[in-house]
Amino acid sequence: MNTPHPFGSTAIVFDLDGTLVDSEPNYYRASVATLARYGVEDFSWADHETYVGISTAETIGLWKRRYGIDAPADEILADKTARYLELARAGTTVFPQMRLFVERLHEAGVPMIVASGSSRDAIGSILTGTGLASMLTQYVSADEVAHGKPAPDVFLEAARRLGVDPARCVVLEDAAPGAAAAHAAGMRCIAVPYVAAQADDPAFTTVDLLFKGGQEEFTARAACEWLERSAGVQP
């Protein structure tokens, strides 16, 4: 029952958006539609990229200040979430090498959990719709903790739910705030930057394995070999 897997006592904490799945195009389309409802017509992809890696709730707060939107944050959040969920259910792409990585870890019996800035509804919908839910059965939303990334709260809660010490955890992240949160949580981090321009962010200097070329460079094999080496087992 408790046969050791080749990754030692490691547990894996996955960010969702931009790491496991390419959800940012759907988030962008939802954002454009929501902001247009409140009179903002010039929200570009470059604007959207500045919010990658922080929670939806925090994004709404920044929008209210930046664009002078008077509507309640809860109302804006509900509008964006509804639009996003409709798009997400229609189709969300899993990065192929990430799916292979999850499959390999699942087969090896590695404890895994998703820790995301998205709402619980969004996380659950994506995991179910992409077929990842059968392997990633646990998840925690930043909405369930006091502070979103770059604070370590969501990752520490993930470790608590897995019942493991944070030092045993390896975080998979695509954004600088997530890398900073992993470091603050005392966890190791594999970073796969979603936004190419962020690859040189100082937060990524703290990570243990950086795929600077993002998803085009990441492979399940390379990540597994690194995990095996870090667990003291030769690949």
C-alpha cells in the first residue's frame, strides 16, 4: 500500500491558469465583455497580461481604481465569473506536456493538489471539463484564504489539506506572483512562465527549476527527472 514512488516524499501543488491549462484567452474575453458593460472599451491583451498571476477578486479591485468603476466589486466579480465559466465549459485547453506530467505523478501515487486564484466553481469546472478531475481530486481557491498570491496563504492551505510539511511541496507556477508565493511558503518551485516578458522577473530567481521558454520548453520528462534527482534517485 505504501510503496515509495521514485519522487521520494514529494507532494505537488499545481497552479491552474496558465500552468496546467491555457485559460488566459477565456479570462481575457470575459474581462473585455465585463469591462465593456461598465464603459471600458480599450482593454487590450497587454493590459490583461499585467493581471496574470493574481486572483480574480484582486483584479476586480485594481480595475475599480484604475477605471473608476463605481459598481460593487461583488457585482463585477459575478458578471466576470459567469462569462468566464460559460467560455471555460465550452472549451479549455490543457497543455499536453502538463497532462503527461500529471498522469505520470498520478500513476506513481504522488500527492497532488491544485491551488489557484480562480474561484472554486471555476477550478472545479475546468478540472471536470478537461478530464483532469479524476487525477487532481483536491483543490483550494485563493477565495478561501485571507490573502492571494504573492502571499503564501493558498499554498500553505494546500499543504495543510494534503497533510504534508510545506518543505516537502514542489509548486508548479507560470507567474511571478506565484513564484514569490511559493518561496514565501518555504516550498520548492518549478516555473514555466506564461508571459515571456515575465521570465526575467526577479521572483523567478528564487525558483529551483526554470523553463524560461515557457510551455514550448517544458517537458514532463525533464520535470520528472528533476524531481527524481532532487529526491536522491537517479533517473
